[in-house]
Amino acid sequence: MLHIKTFTFNPFSENTYILYNEEKKCVIIDPGCYSNNEEKELFNFIKDNGLTPTLFINTHCHIDHVWGNEYINHTYNLPLHIHQYEQPILDRLPEVAALYQLEAKSFSGQVHYIKEGNIFTVGKDVLITLHTPGHSPGSICLYNEQQEWLMGGDVLFKESIGRTDLPGGDHQTLIQSIKEKLWLLPNSTVVYSGHGPTTTIGYEKQYNPFLI
């Protein structure tokens, strides 16, 4: 069984997630830690719980989801897993940070590309990759069928959806991704979004004004 720890980091209030099981293995998803204090908070949780990071994934590579990439790579010697369509966005990180009068380092570690249908195992637990473009070209979600939850990135929020006005975004593609991929999941599926509170697929089908 995977347990989920949520951190809210950086000026954009991004949700960073650590998934961990009884074997003390953990997965780091979208490390958005910007300050040294945020890096320490993430590090101390892993250390205090005796966890061993084994996997490191970005649901997409917008700045608020990748600020901690370099730190995670250097600290735990883990390669980064992203969809290949996110590579150009990752490469522009310092340039984008400068637009916000902030700083960011280029990612210097190894990158592994993932795609629709890829499966990651954490002990007995399984994460299934869904390619859900629209917010960005290579946005992915990670679905855990056993426990019925989804790491949704910035695809779907409570009563909202991801913005599509950034380079590579497309509103119609995002709506299609949600309706053709996420709507196929059980209504009870809990969605852990990249910002804000959790929601469920069933709730969003009924109440999301962008999707009714």
C-alpha cells in the first residue's frame, strides 16, 4: 500500500508528493522546493521516516513543478523521468525563471523518457502512466488502480482545469485528455492535483464548470 505525503512549495503554491510503502521505498513526484528551507523539509521527512527514494518523476516541466529537480538528483542520485515532449520546457527553466525575476538551475542529471502505458512498480504497488496533453504537450498522470487514486499534475483541479495559455498548451486537447482518459476511471478515484485540494473523478464530472 502506498501512503501519500503532500508538501506545498514555492511562490506558486505547488503540491509536491512523496509516495511511500511499508518497505520504506518512496517515489518523489514534482519536487517544487525552491528555498533551502523547503529542500530541508523534504529531506527531513524522507530521513525521519527512514525512506529510500527509488523513483523521481515530473508530471510536466513547468517551473513550479521542477525547481527541486537538481537538488533531488544530486541528493539521491536518481535519474529524472519525464515525457519526451517536456524536454524543451525543462531546457528553458533558467530563462523562464528570469521572467519571474527568480532563479533556477538547469537540470544536469540523466533523463529517462516515459510514455502512455508505462508501468512503474514500488514493491507490490503499481503506477500506470497516462499521457494527458493539453496543459503542456507531455503532461502525464499516474494512476494507482489498487487504491483508486491519480497523481493528476496540472490536468484536473477541484472545479477547475489546467491553464492552456502557456507555450504548448491547447484547451481542446486538454478537454479531450480529461474526457478520453480520466473520465474512464472509477468515479471514486481520488485526484491529487498539482495545486489545491484533492477531488474525485465523480465530483468533477458533476460539478466542474469547465467540463459539464
